[in-house]
Amino acid sequence: MHTVKSSVMRQHMSDVLGEVDKKKEIFVVLKNNKPVSALINLDLLEELLSLTDNDYLKSIKQARQEYKNGETFSHADAFGEL
């Protein structure tokens, strides 16, 4: 597990997200040297969720297949007008 200060996160968001994407690890975000949130690689999150919920894993597989088939929603379709 890695830690990253919120000030560093703010200044280097792209770099931090790149590290999260490359590594199957959890990055804990610190504010005033206290943990306030975490960033996690999406693959790792899916693995952790699948350990506790088989329906979740099935829904991920279905969503990926729908995406592959071009079955997507536009931002407006999903969220309407803000």
C-alpha cells in the first residue's frame, strides 16, 4: 500500500493516476497526514468485489460485453441535463 499527500495529488494528478493504473495496489490519500480516501486500480477493485459478490462479477462481464458490442449510453442519456 502506498500513501500520497493530497497536495501532491492535486499537483500531479495525471502521474498519480498513471501509477494507480500500472499497479494493482491501493494508494491512500493523506490530508494533514491523516488518511481521508483511497485510490485503487479498477482491476483490483473488481477482484476484491468479486470475492464477496458473484453477481457483481457477472454484471461486470455483461457490461464489458455490452461495451464491446457498442451498446453504450451518451452522457445525456445516462445523466440528463444537469
